[in-house]
Amino acid sequence: MNTSEQSMRMRLAAHKSWSTTTDRSARTEAARKASHHTRFLKKAREMHPQATEKQIEAVAESLRKAHYTELALKSVQSRRRKSEQAKEAKRMRQEDEIARLENSIAAA
């Protein structure tokens, strides 16, 4: 079986599996908590080893919010850079077109 067929079979299996799931959020809840929440709890415990569980939870929540805010900021910055690059490229194409037209007029 080639990679294309294997990919299609895996996609088919995933679609069939998800088609039998009525509560998608519940199905993925454990993975979401395990992958993200525990990471922030671990970091909070490293930062504040003497803190109570309630304090650790609060620090972990702040770390999580800071993490996602940082991702959002990076996304905004990236989109702005891409937009500026696209505008600059468009301006350069327009200037090239104007120069080409001026040259063709002068040659005529």
C-alpha cells in the first residue's frame, strides 16, 4: 500500500470514528487536560514549591493565559508582517508596471 492509500485509509477510519461520537468535547477532554493543564501545573510547582494546591492552580491558570496570549500576539505580528510584505510586493509590481509603460511610451 502506498502512502496516499495509507493516508486515505487513516482518514476514513478517523471519519468513521468521529461519526459515532456525539459529544466531541467529552471525548477529547482527558487529552486536553493531560497535555496542557498538567504542563502548567508542573511549571507552577517548580516556580512555587511551598505553595498550596489552590495557589498552584491559580499560578497554573495565569501561566496558561500568558501562554495563549503570547501565541495570539505572535499570530497578530506574523499576520501583520505578511500583510506588509504583500503590500510592498504589490507596490513594487505597480512601480515596475508604471516604469514599463513609461518606457514603452518614450520609445514610441
